[in-house]
Amino acid sequence: MHYFFLYTGLFLCLLMVLSLYRAVFGPTVLDRLIGANAIGSKTVLVLIGLIYKRVDMFVDIAMAYAMLNFIAVLAASRYFQKKKGLL
């Protein structure tokens, strides 16, 4: 089971690198915002879970944080759509 969490953590770190690329080089503000929120959600699960050696405990926290990030992205996209400032 230890190897499963190790490989899952490495896979999530790879996904964080892809999200970092989108956050830095995203063509629009919303792409950058989504990339930054994805990095934050995965950081809660992987890094904090591995520090305390209780990944299973932080899954609920990461899911709640991901839901808050999703709502924030929806609110920001609605704001930028009304403002017409997507670029």
C-alpha cells in the first residue's frame, strides 16, 4: 500500500507541473486562475498528507478545498465575462 501512495503522489506531482505550466503561460486570466487553483488543491492532498503520513485523512479536506476553488473560478469567470477582460 505504501508504493501505491508513493506512485499516486508522484503522478499528482507530474500533474502539478502541467498545472504550473498552464498557470504561468496561460493565454487568458482564467487559464492562469484554473492552473493556480489546481496546484493548490493537489498541494493540500499530497504535501500535507505526506508530511503527517495520513493521506487518507486529508482527502476530505482536499475535496472541500477543490470545491471552494471551483466556485471561485466560476465567480471569477462570471466577473471577467461581464467585464470583457478575459485577455
